[in-house]
Amino acid sequence: MPTVLIPTPLRKLTNEIEEVSAAGATIGELLDNLDRAFPGLKDRVCDEAGNVRRFVNIFVNGEDIRFLEEKATPVKDTDEISIVPAIAGG
Amino acid sequence: MDKPSPFFSNLKCRECGRLYPKQAIHVCDFDFGPLEAAYDYDAIRPVLTRQVIESRPHTMWRYRELLPIDGEPTVGTQVGFTPLVKADRLARALGIRELYVKNDTVNYPTLSFKDRVVSVALSRARELGFKVVACASTGNLANSVAANAASAGLKSYVLIPADLEQGKVLGSLVYGTNVISIQGAYDQVNRLCSEIAGKYGWGFVNVNLRPYYAEGSKSMGYEICEQLGWRIPTHTVAPMASGSLLTKIHKAYGEFARLGLVENSPFAVYGAQATGCAPIAHAMKRGTDIVKPVPKPETIVKSLAIGTPADGYYAIHAMKQTGGCAEDCTDDEVVDGIRLLAECEGIFAETAGGVTVSCAKKLIETGKIPRDASAVLCITGHGLKTQEAIAGKCGEPRLIKPSLREFEEHVYNKDTAAA
């Protein structure tokens, strides 16, 4: 199953676990499955309409899903998914 | 442990308004909205008067009630209060009645506005007990973290994209910091830093210390108002990378008006970007607040090359709300802007300064900033840091032998003939 790196703000929901595995053929499916394992997680990442929130970046192997297929981006078992809050400039 | 500040009360989510304690956290648990410092302005109003500010040393800390630390500043106590230069020759060149340059190329100690944010972030990092500080940087922030951490005796790591200008790399290494060069663009450096910050408990100035860091930029806005004789400038042009500086200048003007330190006069803020990485300016021009990230920034303006600008949304709203707008310019125009500022005002700015000058020129030419107005340009970093950008584009020295005859033949006579 793909590995998901959980950012600090979401770790209260994952009992402070930093890295979890989650099933799913796409980012959308993976988020649904994560939400079943850690109820409430999807609401934090997605808004009421189900879109990824403005200040959340999701990466598949370092590539921003906004440059791929957004939530329809396919994922493989060997992929590493990062959920990262937007951060300031430098 | 310092007594909590009676003025700086909480961190507050910019999206939902939830309040958080003043710790090393930067996003809201519920919607990932950025956390921002919140103040008790009613407590500040009677304390922070013009007279009190004017009685204090000429540094950014003269506004310390409006900066988010609990005790006295301990890092970067000499930062800020850079010159506000009345730029008459540049005003004539750009065709505007009155122009000022806020000259942060001479900010102390590392010649960019980043010393402002770092002095706040590291003063707060000490209050929170961090022993290791770090940052993700396009160069200027790295220089400032390295220098200020060195003088504060803090261990530091600076993470930068591998393709930075040599001046900015050396300008970090010299302070004995750990420079980690990442094979990737700034946004990838950022992502990695976010993951590291969560793992090792380091104080990352622009990740988990971001609410403190970002507030430091406000001091540029306060100084502009005070140096103009306690008034808000009608038009302010600032460069945009993440969009944070412009957002914070907007906040600073608003706070000064709210505290009665200046008259609540109308003002507009304008953002400047390089065309090769202009996600905020392009969104603004399209009339939307949805900022489309730039996957591969291509510009000589590396300090502004942030493809996924965290504060782009807020920068757009600050511009819209004040009636300002955004502009972008090509790399050639950046070089022209650098030279124009240098030749008119004797100020050598880095590439971001060239962006600000050239975008201001366009804003004036297109009437977006009226010709009969008065404007302030925020020039944020020194040109010695980005020499590659203009190498070979400012002419060459004329080589002669040490003889008076040669001087007359090759220099004096030619120049007098030309004149």
C-alpha cells in the first residue's frame, strides 16, 4: 500500500503516528480510506465541497497533485504521499 | 521564562478565527489556515504613542508592542530603521511627481529585509527554548538566519535550492552554519523542511515559527509611515515571492491607523513579480484569487522564485481591497530596473529590486499609479548578492597603462569630444 506522511497538525487524529499506509488507486480513494481509519481526517484536508483546501498541498513522490490530476491522480503501492501545509517564503 | 506580553495575546487562524496558544505552531488543526499573531490593541493604544516611539533607538524594535515576543528582544536588536530615500531623480525617470525608496539593501546585518523577520523569529525561538534553528530559503533568509544565529550562539541549518547565486551561498557559509543544498526548486525545499520541522523539533523560522517570523515584515510598513512624517503612503509597491511582505505592509498600515498613530487615509498596495514566476500577478490579472502554482520557475530573480506562494491568496485580497494591482516584468526589464535605480539614486539592489522598479515603471506608464501621485518602492535586498544577474550588462572598465598620455588619449579627450 502507498505510504502517507502525516503532518504535525493531523497527528492528533493518528495517535501521533507520523507515517501510515493506506489503500486506494487514486488520491481521492486514499483520502476516503484514511478517513475510515482516522475519522475526521478528510474534513481537515478537504473543504465542504470535497476539494483539497487552499492551504493544503498534497504530493505524490514529491510532485504536487495540482500539476498531476488533482484528486484523480493515480497512486501505486510503492508511492510516497506527503500532505504538507503551505509555508511562507524565504 | 519571560512573563507573557500584555499586548501579544494569541495566535489566531486567519481562516476560521480559532485561537491558539503562543507556541511553535503555524497552521490551524481544523482547516490548515495559517496562524497569525493577535494583539490587544486597546492595551497597546495608550502605551505606544508617537512620543514613546520617537524616544526609542532607531531600530525596528521601537515598535516592539506590535511584534510577537514576550520579553525583550535578544536577537537582531540593531535591525531595521533603514533609510527612506526621497528619490527625485528616479521619480523624474519614471515620470511621477514624488517617489521614495525604502532602502533595505542596507539593513543590518545581512543587507536584506529578511533581518527583520529573523530577529523576531529567533528572539521568539529563544523564548520557546529552541537550541537549533533552521529555514528553507531562496538565499536572503538563509544569510540572515546564519548570521543572526551565529551572533546568538544558536546552532543553525539553512536549506536552499542547489542553483542559488554564489554570493548567497557564500553569504551563508561564512557564518559557520550548515548549508544544505537541495537538488530541486524552492517548493521542494519547502516541503522537505516542513517534514523535517515536524520530525526533529527544530525551530524552522518559516515553518513552525512562521507566525512570529512573518510579523517582522510589518516593521518595514511602520518605518515608512513614521519616516514620511506619520502618514500612510498613498501608493506602495512591494516585490512578491510568497506574498507575505505585501500582506504584512498592508497589516502594518492598518494597525497604525487603528492605533491613531496615523490618519486613516486611503492607500493602495501593488505587488511586483518576475514574469518567469508570477503566479500571484497572473492570478490578479485574470481577476481571480485562485493562485495557479508555477511548476518550474524560470527567472534570474531567484529570491522571488516561489512557485507555490503560501500567502498569494491574502496578497491578492490586500491588493483588491485597497484598489491596488499586480504587475510582472521580464528578466531584461529586471536588469534595466537594477541599473536605473543604481544610476538615479546610487542604490545597488538585487534582482527583486529590479523587479520592483520595472513593475513600478509599468504601473505609472499605464496610469494605474497616477503621475501626479506620491509612491513608495520597497527595495528589499543588496545587489552584491546577485552579481551574476548583471555581470557583463553594465559595461566594462577601460584598461589603460599608468601614464597621463594614455589617460588623455583614451579617456579625457574621448569623453570631452563626446560631451
